[in-house]
Amino acid sequence: MASILEQIGTKVGQELKALTPADSHAETTFNTDGILVSSTIWSSPAKNSKIGSKVLTYTNGSLTSIVEKDGSNVTTLTKTITYDGDGNVSSITKEYA
């Protein structure tokens, strides 16, 4: 049976693909534990033009950062997630660059 993190990573990957426009192509990358670590959306399966990308970072098994970039890597949105002592999300900060 897959760990809960593997199940979450798989589900997130499926959801990202479901949100991808019909004519586009999504590529997802999972680490050796089966956890989603990146996603790149292209305008077509031929990868003619990148629409955007996301990189996910985990600390001690918890998602702590999501970095989103537009297709030209000009605009970056970094979301930082912090947790309380019980492991519950205590804050999410967003920073544009």
C-alpha cells in the first residue's frame, strides 16, 4: 500500500493534469518516494511553448514551498507554507518576483 504522501502526490499530479487546457501537455516529476516535485505545462505535446511550471519542496515530509513560474520565467510566485507544532498549516505567504 502506498504511503499517504505518495497518495497525495499522485492525486495532486492527476488534478494538475485535469486542470491543463485540452490542447496542452503536462509533464510531472515524482521523487523516488512517489511524491510530486514538479510540473511543467506546455502549449502542445510537441512542447512548442512553455505555459508555466511549478516546483514543490518538502521538509520532513511536509510541503513547505511551491514556486510557480510563467512560461518565459519572468514572473515567479513563491508560496511558503509553515506549520504549527501539531503539524497543521499555520500560514501561507506569497511573494512575487
